[in-house]
Amino acid sequence: MRFRKNINIMKGLRMNLSKSGVSFTVGSGRGVSANVGREGVFLNTGIPGTGLYDRRKLVDFDGAGRAQRPAAANRTDPAVEAELAEAGALTDAFVNIGRLACDLPRDWSEQELALPPSDEAVERAIGTWLSELSLPIDFNVNYEYTGGTLLADMDLPEIEHLPTVKARQLASGQVKAADKSQKELKAEYARCVFGLGMFCASYFFSVTPHMEKILLSAYTQRRDNKGDIEDAYIYSVVFERAAFEQPGYQQADPEAFLCRFKNRMNKLADGTLKKIVPLSPEAV
């Protein structure tokens, strides 16, 4: 039997009692906290709702409870550690969203296989899934389902939502925050938006075995030549069900996966995704 008890001492400070001893946790509980116990001081970081989590030791204690700090030249500021850990977790959530695409169900009942659901029932099921989705990525989808084909327009997250810093280790061993290059940001953004389409399409296909194709056109907000904000489509693709039924397809590069299908996009050598005219429903 395990014994553990948490006691709130004041807002943001908890005392933890367990068989291993007493420890204290400091933090708001919104992704960053520190834990102080007999083994040392630990920094805990994560993105709520994603399962992404990191725990690392900042200070080690000896047998007498004295801190054993690393040499000053090699020590990283705990605030920088926290910033980089949170930025790394958030970057991970953005660029690897395609790997969370689901395996399509293989246990459809004979009735589900024989009798297609109504178009309205499919749209309700998609709406329920989207409303219950919890991701650190902000996006919206408008959709219409008709007889086996889903037409969907996706309002993508912006490149500005990506963390702009990364960890850089100095020769001394100390870790500093460094700005990502524009090339790195564009590559991460492309992987994010293509992976997001892959992720959503997999769940749309999982609603019914009778959905065979999805025309997904994705857009973002940009300024036109007059300086006004407009919706600019940056890719449009006709996903086909069969590719999502292949085991392990989630491990494919999202852009390469998208290119297996009829698509329209204009990606420049520097990684910029230019505005396009999306595919029409007649292309399905």
C-alpha cells in the first residue's frame, strides 16, 4: 500500500508527506513547478492537456541535506531552464501533431458496414470530437459531409504562435536561450500545419467506414497588398481513406504524406508557403 498526502500551506506551496519523507512543491500548477525534498531540487515543466512533461534535477543534496551545486561556470539559470523546457514542450506539441493521428477502427459491426449513417449524424460526430479536443494549438474547422465525401476548410494556427527560442549549449556546459532562425521557424510551421491536417483527417475517417475522401483546404491570415488582413489558403489536398489504413503511417513526414495525394501548394526554397487557389469540390 502506498501512502501519500498533500497539505496546502498557502497558495502555490504544498507540503507532501510520503513514506520516503517530506517534500515541498512550489508552483501555480499551470505547467511549471519546483519540488524540494531530501534528494534535491527538481524543476517540473509541461503543457497541460498534452501529456508532454519534463522533470530535471537542479540541485543535488548530500547525505546531510546540504546542497551540492554544479560549478558556477556550468550552472544554468533555473528561470532559463524553465523557459527552455516550456518552449521545447510546446514546440514538440506543434511539430509532432501528425504523430498523434489515430489508427482507424477495425471492429466495425456488420450493421455499421452495411448501413451508412445519415450525413447529419456524421457532422454531429465530427462536431462532438472537435468540441472535446484539448490541444495547445488554436485552429478551427468548417465542414460539410455528403454521401461519403467530407469538404473541410481549416483555419490554421499562425507561425507567430510557435516558440521562437531554443536551447544552445556553450562549451562550458551551460545552456543558454538562442533565437531560432527564420528557416527553422518556417520548417517547424510547415511540419505543424501539414501534421495538423493529417491528424484531423484521421479522426474524421474514424467516424464512419463509409467516408472515402476528404477535401481539406487550409488557410491562415495574412496581409494583402493593401495591408488588409485576408484569409490565404496555403494547401489543399484530397485525402483518401486507404492510406490511413496502413499500419504506422503516422511516422511518415507530414509533408511527404500529403504529397501522396492530389494536392495544391506552393512551397518556396526558403520554406515559405505561398498563397494558393484551393482545389474545388469537383476535384474530389
